[in-house]
Amino acid sequence: MAIMYALKSSDNEIFEVEQKVIEQSETIKKMIEDGAATGEIPLQVSSKTLAKVLEWCKQRQHKTVENENDDNKGKRKKERDEDDDIKEWENKFSDELKADKDVLFDLLLASNYLDLPALLSFLCQLVADMVAGKMPEEIRRMFNIENDFTPEEEKAITAEHGWAFQP
Amino acid sequence: MEGGFIPISPGEGGKTQNCSYKREVHYVPHHLLHDILLKLPTKSLLRFKTVSKNWCTKISEPDFEEFQLQRCLSKILILHQFPRLTGFDSFLYKFEDKGLRARKFAATDLLIGRGCTFPATRSCNSLILLRNSFFVRERIWRLHSDNDENWRMLNIPFPQKILPYEAVAVGGVLYWTTTGFIQSMDISREEFMGRIEVPCKRDEAYFGLMEIKGSLSLMNRASDNKLEIWVLKNEGCWIKQHKFSPSLKSAPKSHNISVGFCVAFESCKGTYLLVCYDYTTFWYSLNTEELTPIAVDESQYCSGQFCLLWLL
């Protein structure tokens, strides 16, 4: 029988999760190994965000288990179909995040805190795709960054890389 | 706090303006910002140097520049074609070892039948191949998306002399070389546009179209051992910007230009050219004028008639 762990979100919601699913988080894996994971594991992650994290982990876990059970026969075709399925799932997942950027950035912080390298890399790419092609002013607004250049300094950089500021 | 953010509390300032502002503000820790920046195209990175001093410092750090260059390299493939009686064997090479070595990693059945050269370019979500052969008039093939398997053929509405040529897409326009001219086509509308005169003598062995800093550029072989780079300015005039001599293993006896291919790419360290020229493959930095030879893991590579570079 699968070992279950109870995760407690910052707003006190409990999530029951299989060990194999949650062990993808290096942070929690270490807690389990150290024997620190007894009873409910309190996490500094909201229930909304934690639900998303677990959605991702379950999808990844699902994929690993299937691969282990495969024999080589027909594996290639199956892998291709699976790749398509995963791509479709990832597209849906990223569409949802793009629609709600607050969740996206909360999830980014959560995956950093829980140490989930695959999710982190996926989210970094998503943010990169979102900001690519934008103008500096839009970036400053998005991340609330103050422009600490003098107009002369800014002009000098703009002149140096003039082509990059073309549409 | 540098590069991070100061959250605007709902009550702060009490101005309604801030409410819509607040929803857009997001916090990204430092090391994650580094990871995100690494995934951005060079053009965006150079632009974002003006976001703030902190962003500028991050993007200009030597370590960051080196990582970013490696990432650019990892996106380049060399497609090498080796002639056989029935057509060509095609292999893909990619770079490893900091771009000093190209290793064969896949055979490809991408290219169809007998043909001569297949310059490829990627633009407007489609992949474009130019193909010519001694039996068929030249054609442009277009593949609309990565998942699409049906190449669509566009006929070129005017007869042209057959030549091995190069193609590049700059700002939604496809350019390719023919004898003495550069032809152009609006990619999204699939409309043929005008001809552009080339800066060098018509019968001179010129080759290599590239995009350098958003402008159409051309590499020309001025003599056996001298390469020149010309850049087309907005006003429609060509400016010679660089000149260099690759130290070749052996001076070529014939003027067989089909062996020369090049591609340019931008990195935070500046513009780099990747050149396959007379059976030698090398990097050239336009900023430092440094020339770095690349080892290719295959003896067959040198005897292949066509090799071309493919920027993904």
C-alpha cells in the first residue's frame, strides 16, 4: 500500500498525497529522510497554489510509472503518443497560468521553496516567453522596478544596442 | 530592494490608480530572475539592459554572458549532406564542448529526393527550404508548423539561373541569392518582392546571406583567402563592415563556392558568425575578431559536398 503524507497549506487546508508524488519535492524528500515528516507537514504555500503544485507532481509521477512498466516492444510509438499527451497537458496547464498571473508567480515561489527543479524550469520558460519582446517600461511596471538610470545613461545603452529596440 | 519589488498595499496612497497597477506587480527572487533571463532571446536581453542598473549588471556579468552564449550555440544545427548515387545522405550535427566540437547526432530523412542545395530558414512559424536541381526549376518549399508534415511548394514566377544559394529571413521577408541579385519575398503574404543589387561584382563568388543586428547581411569571398561582410542599411545601401582572412588548411584550387555557408547569431557577447568554408568550420566574433576552429567528429564530413547551417 502506498504511504500517504498529509500536507497543510498556509490557510490550513490538508492535502493527502502519496509519498512517491510528493518526493519530487527535494525539500519534502529531505524532511521525510530526516524523519521530520510526522503528522501534518505545514507548508508556507496557499491551498490554491499547493493544489497546482500537486497537479503538476501527479502528472509527472504518472509519466514515470508508465515508463517503468513498458517493455521495449512498441515503446517508440507509445512514447510518441505519450509525448503528445504530455504536451497537450502542459499547454493546458500553461494556458491556465497565463490567464492568472498571480497564480503563476505564486507557483514560481512555491516551486522554488519546495525545490521542484522540473516545475521551476518550466515556469521560468513560461515567464521568459511572457516577457520576451516587451519594452523595458513594461518590464518595470510588471516587476515594479524603479528606473535608476539618468536619462543620459539610458540613452547611452539604447544607442549602443539600437537594433534591439526596433520592433 | 534591487531587482525585486516593493509590494503596494491596497491602502497605500489611497489612489484608485494603484489598484490596477498592483495586480500587475510580481515578485521574482534573484536567482530565479537569472534563470528567466537565460531563457530570453538576445534581442530582449539587450533591451532589458535599460530596465534598471541591477538588470543591466546581471545581463552584463561575464558568467551570464558565457552561459548565454552556450545557450545560443545549443540552438544551432549543422545539416551536412553527403552525395550518394541515388541522392544524398543527410546528417545533423550539434555543438558541444563550448562550441569547439560538432558531433553527429542524427541522420535525417527530412530532405526529399534528388536536389542540389537546401538552404533553410525559420520565420513566421514556418520552416522554409529552397531547393533547386538540374532537372526541375527552383522551388521554395514551406512547412507551416513544426507538427505539419506536408511541405507546400511555391513556384518562383520568374526563371533563374541555377546556383547554389543561401536564404535568410529578416523581418518577415525571405531573401535568397541568385546570379548577381538577391530576390525577396514577403513570407506571410507569399508575395514576391523586388530584387536587390549586390555590392560585389556580379560574377564574383559571393555567398552567405545572414541577419546581423536585424539587417540583411552578406558574406562575400573577395579573394581566395579573404572574406568580407556587407550590411544592407535602411537607406538601401551596402556598407562593408568587416574583413577577415580565415587561415585555411589548403588554398582552394577551384572556385567551387558550393562549400561555403555561414550563419550569424547575436549573443550578449556580441555577434558571432559560424562559417563552413572550404572544408573548414570555424567561429568568428565580429566584436573581438577572434577566429576559433571547430573540430568535427567525422572524416566523411570534409568530403561532403554540401554542408549548411541551420539556426533553430
